[in-house]
Amino acid sequence: MSHVTVIGAGLVGLATAFELTERGADVTVVDPAPAGQATHFAGGMLAPVAEVQYRQEPLYPLMLDSAARYPDLIERVSAATELPTGHRTDGTLVVAADRADATHLAELAAHQSAHEMTVERITVREARRLEPGLSPNLAGAVSIPGDHEVAPRQFAEALIDALRSRGVEFIAEKATALVRAADDAAAAVTAVRTESHTLPVTDGDSVVLATGLGASEIEGVNAPLQLRPVYGDILIAAAPHGEELITRVVRGFVEDRPIYLIPRAEGRIAIGATSREDHRADTPLFAVRDLLRDACRVAPCLEEAGMVEWGTGARPGTPDDLPYLGREGRNLVISTGYFRHGILLTALGAAVGAEMALGAEAPELIAACDPRRARR
């Protein structure tokens, strides 16, 4: 039986470990705080259509492929644990606050349609029939029935429970170094060092590096990883009596600022969409102000909700916004740099990462994601 050490227990690392157990591998997961970083602050939208951005066309096939894999992944995880995953398939509405935003929305819908993505233009009245809490003053709306969501914290807990039930060992320490067989970029990894352990990696075994921003800080990684922190602020609100104020993901443009509202269990709503590269790891008051203002303009029903939580997470960005996913050396697979799409791309990254860790070649689909591409 092959043994694989997975470094990093965000959603990508946990799902990769799960896929490895599905394929019969023996797995150890190394992370001081599973699901404690970007996963903890993620929105969880499985939105290959709504998430498209101009000049990021190389990402589109990856996003669509991963979204298509999610139902099967959810089904298999749900069969391995009794914990909920927070998966919802109600679809997504995208709305515009004013006429300029409506023009933006129409242009984006045309771009999505040109790339053979399903977008349904609807009237504001139709949008409000689906979600009565939306403002009657909106200027435009589209429906994207194929864009779904998962609750990242719940999904991570479900994966951890499934992995523990399958005998996966969790080492609650930070990985500090990869030991190589020789001073050679292609040499095999022979051990993983943590704060107090040295974990051997023998012939036929492999390592998956899925630590997000921390990947470039581990000694012995030879790929030229260029990761930068992109901060995102998220708020959690709750309806006064636990009722559902919205029933599906609502995304919006408010004076060209993006906003999203995500329904959660027990009447909670996640509010987010900031993207900052100002090196502030705290939660700025201006970000809270802007999110609340724009959320209530799109959905005035939120004005009666109470604030439950706020926080800021750092997502690992790369220079070209493509993830680093591929093999480095003989037995190391790198899977990081997922930026804004970490939750969406989890299904693809986990399946491909697991297959490569067990000896498969990288599929053509991820050729542009080679972790060594900066050297080319």
C-alpha cells in the first residue's frame, strides 16, 4: 500500500487526502490547525459561471471541470460520514443596483454566453419572486441555476470525520522542511520535517504540498513558487428568529463593487466580496461598512439581521492567477495558489493531486498550472 503525506489541511488538502483513501492509499495529514486558514473565511460558492473575470480565460475550463466533479465528491463524502457538507443546489442570482451596474451585468452575461455558459436573463420582478427580500429598486438581474454552494467549515468537518474514521493520522504541527535524497531539484523527497518530528518518505511513497501561502516557506521546495496574500473580509449575520432571509446565493454589483450574500444553516447569511492586497491581516472598519452598506442596498431584508461574526482570511495568489498544480521532482506534488477559487477548484485539485501522488501523469487540462512554469 502506498503511503502519502499530505502537508496542509485546508479544503484542498483534506479533499486530496480523502481521494487518496478512496484509491486505497495510507495517508498522514500534517497541519497545526486543520481548516483554520483560508478555508475558515471562504464563502464557498461553486460558481464557475458567476466567478468568471475578463482576461482569466485559462481558468474557465478548470472551473467548469471542477464544478462538474462536485456532486460525485459530495455524494462519496456523505457516504463516509454522518456530518453535513452544507451543499446546496438552489442556484445563484446576480443583480445590479443601478443602470451602470445593469450595463456591466449585461456585458458580463454576454461574455459568459459567448463561452457557452448557461445564464438566464430575468426581470427584477422575477428575481424578487424568487427572493422577496431583494430591493424593488434593482436595475437588472440574471439567474445562473448551475452555480451552487458548499459551506466550507461544514465540509471540512465532514472530511476530517471521514478521514479519521478511515484511520488517517493527523499530526498537529507545522511542516518546516522537505529532506531530499540529493542536492538536485529532481531528487526524491526522503522525509518531511515538522516542529518535532521527522516523517520518513520511503521508496514508492509520495508527498502532497497543499499548504496555501505557507508552501513557499517550507525549506526544500525547489519549484519557483511566487505566492502573495490576497485578503478577503467576510461577515456572518443571522436573522432574528432563525428564518431564512434568502434561500440561494445572491451576488450583486453596487456602483461596480461586487457583493455576495450566501445562505447558511439556521438563518445565517455570509456577506463578502472584498479583495485587498494592502497587507492588512485585520478586518478594517471601512471593509465592514462597505459590505454592510452594499448588502442592505441589494437586500434590505438584511437590515433586521444581527451581526454574529466578522473576520479576514488570506488567499494564496499567483502572478497569473492560475494555481500551482503538478509534480516537482520524483515524488512531490504541489497543489496550492488557488487564490479566489480554492473552494470551487477543490474537487479538481483533489482528484488530480491524488492521482499524480499515486503515479499518474498530469492531465493536459492542467498543463498551464505546472509549478515550475516561472523557470520557462
